[in-house]
Amino acid sequence: LSPENARFIFNDETRQLEVIKNAVIGRKLNVENSIQTIQQKLAEGQHSIALSFDFTNPKILDTATGADLGITELVSAESSYFYGSSADRIQNIKAAASRFHGLLIAPGETFSMAEALGDISLDNGYAEAMIILNGQTIKGVGGGVCQVSTTLFRTAFFGGYPIVERHAHAYRVSYYERVSGGGVNSKLAGLDATVYVPLVDLKFTNDTPYYILMETYVVPSNYSITWKFYSTSDGRTVNWETSGLTNIVKAPEPLYRENPDLAKGEKRQVDWAADGADVRVTRTVMKNGAVYFTDTISTHYLPWQEVWEYGPGTEGIPTPTPEE
């Protein structure tokens, strides 16, 4: 049994930490001592024998305080919106977000989202929803997890923390540019992040002398997920600008393909058109009136084809030209 830090939330009123999950004391069987004890007790005629364990405390116990860890205030918070998501996608957003609620990032630690996320499976509370895989949008376990990774990425990005690893989606997905009320803000293009465990990760570094406490809140009625970082501000601020969408490539003409599992006259859209484009987002992090560091997040979105499937014998299906 591996040791695990206690998990907390920050009470905004009392400005104190509250335990939401107790620390786990690590435990490992001491084989050599256990064998000696068993042999000794058996020789004495005993048949109920306790095994010998070595115990290891985690770094952070339930008794830790905000002052101990340098967690004194909210330093970064971002929300993203998933209007129009299916119930399965929302279930996956909630399941993934819960993995990070109350989690601590130590000073100097490079945090791996994939490592903390763990196995994405039906057994772990995930459902099948739409994912991007092998050049197409299909149903797969965990569709919607990238809503969570995108929100985390923005919280770290706008909090001024160094981004170590980030991967964009293959094409522009409107979920990641939604704002409160359901509108789309194209300035958010290029600020998405995908995670595909264990191959594709999101990583950033806590380059401060204070712990970061993460809290996640999913509100299905508002179609929102909010990510919060609590720590102690070292005075850093973030300025950023975007190139906007450049080098736009129009989406290909729609593709129609026959699906024998559909009835005659039945049509179903299985992929959605998106123009290709490039985006460059430049960030300048200031501290104590001087430039602390600058970086650029570059994204290349592929043009994406709308795809329809139809049942055999369905009439009115467009016929592609030889050029198409």
C-alpha cells in the first residue's frame, strides 16, 4: 500500500485548510521479520500470528495547515463550458475532474495530468462518448476528459506557470471555445489541451516555493467546469496575445458512405466539418516589474471533413465528382 497525501479544500471564509480525504499511511510487508516471527510462534505452539509491516508516512498528513504549506489565497481560476454535451460526456467530465479535487503539487514539482488521472475505463466510472482517434471522431471510453485537461491547461497558463508538455486537438472543437451563455469566443482557439493516457500528457511545473492546492467543480446545470489553484502569490502577472486564426484551409466537401447497419432512408452524421488553421498564442509572465519568462503556444488544426452514413437503397445521396 503506497502512502498518499491528505486531500484538502481551502475555506475561503476562514482561510484555513479542511481535510476532505485522510492521508494514507504506506504499508509494506517485511518478509524477513515475518518469517522469523512465524517460525518462533509456531515453535511456541501458537497458530494465530501477526505479520510484520514497515510503515511509511506520506509527506502531507491530516494535521498540515495552510501556513505549513504556503497555501493562503486563490492564485488562479478558470472555467470552461460544455453546452450541448451528452449525458455520457458530462459523466466523464465529472469522473475525470474528481481525480484532482484536493490534490497538492509540491514546490518545484512538474505535475503530470496523465499520471494523476490514471486508468480511464468503464470500471472507473467512465462512459462511452465521442473522441478523436486515428483521423476520425468515434465513440470511445472517456470522451469529454479533454474538457478537463483544457480547463487545467488554462488555469496553469493564465496562472503564469511554465508549461512543459501540451498537445492540441487534431481539429477545432467548439466545446473548448464556449463562454458563459453558450456563445463562442474565437480568441480561445489554440488554448485547448488533449490528454490520452498514457501516450499524450499535459505537464506544467510549480516553480514557486509554495504548494499548490487544486480544486475542481463541475456544475452540469450550468454546463461548466471550474478549476482553482490555491497557493501564495509571488507577484507574477500574465500578459498574452493571440495571432488569431491564420492560414485557414477550408474543410473538404462532405463524405457520404453506405452503412449496412442502417435502414433504407436512414442517414446519420458521424463527423463534423471544421476549417484548418494555425494559431500562435504568446505569453509574457512578469514578476517584480520585470519579465520573468516568455513562451509561445503554437497550434496547427487540420481541416476536418463532415461525414454522413446512410442505409442501403437510400435516395438523394450526393454523388461526388471525379475531382472529389
